[in-house]
Amino acid sequence: MTFDLTAHMKAMSRVVKNLERDGKPAKAVIASRVYDTDAADLWDALTNQQRLPRWFAAVSGDFRLGGRFHVENNASGTISECERNKKIAATWEFMGGMSWITITLTPAGKGTKLELEHVAFIDPHWQKFGPGAVGVGWDLSFMGLSRHLAEPHQPHPAEAAEGWFASQEAKDLIRTTSSEWARADIEAGEVPGDARARAELTRKFFSGEISPSEM
């Protein structure tokens, strides 16, 4: 099987929800799609430390309830829920901040729906970049998983290859996903102009047009 980026993008769903967490205003960024495989295979892709680097990143730690994990060069967290082949919930601790992720697997026809919810407080970072700040990154992971399932022999994610972010595929993906997160933000009640401005800033960051020092 060959990975089809266009088909993958059409299969993706993106939603933003307004909610509260610990009595504070928060946002939920929700990405999902149906994969043409069973829950056991998806669960293995999400938790097998030999498969994770092929589509996501190297992840170390204790993959069980109460265990700690660390994503190489990224976040760490504690697993708060763990139901095999069905659900993982954990904290997402990055650069001194705390947010929360929940991954749910449910049967969908002959495949399995993977839904990832990332909940974060409305802080200055959110106000500057909007949902794409985490959403575009998760979109890259969903793409990586899709490519891995289609081409399991590949040893690393496409975006790990030198120069990939400068490719037309990367630029198109980042532009499209940034725009789609802006659309989801608007549907959740955000002012259209503000949502699109945040999405454009996110696009520039992921595309390398601005550096972290310029943010």
C-alpha cells in the first residue's frame, strides 16, 4: 500500500470546543480520523516503543496507569487513564506548562476511529497562536501514523527527514491544516479575522518563516 496524503487529509476531522478545566476557561482541540485497521493494531502503534519512532518520536517511560513518559525533545506527562485498545489519558507537560490529552479508539465500520483531544487553558500562547499551536503538530502525527500504516517498512516519519519542512508537501500540509484549525476556531465562536491571523502566525512558525525568538 502507498500513502495517499490527499485521501488522508480528506479523512481528517478537526473541532474546537469551549469548556472549563479546574474552574478556568479552557479550549479543547480535537482531531480525529478513521483508520483502516483494528483497535489492537492502532493501540500497538500508539504504545509500542519500537513502532513509535517510525511515525511519531522516540518515547520512553512506563506505559501504564500512573506511569511517567517522555517524548524525545518534546513533552512529558503522567498517564491518568489506560484501558487497553480503547483509551489513554495523560497530562502533557511542556516548557513549564500543563495541558491534558485523551486518545480514544472506537470501532467504525471495518476500521477504527482515533480521536485525540488536547485541552489547554486560554493563556497568552493560545491568544497569540490559537488552536493551530497544538493542532498542526497533532496533524503531523496523524499524517505520520497514516503513512506508517500504509508503509510500515519506513524507519522514520517523513517530517524527520532533513529538508522535509522546506518541501512543497510540507508547505501545503501546514497551510491547509492551519487554515482548517482557523475554521474550527471560528465555528467555536472566535472572531474570524482574529482566528485567521493566529492561523497565519502558526503557519509561518511551522514553515520556518519566523523563529522562536521572533514569537
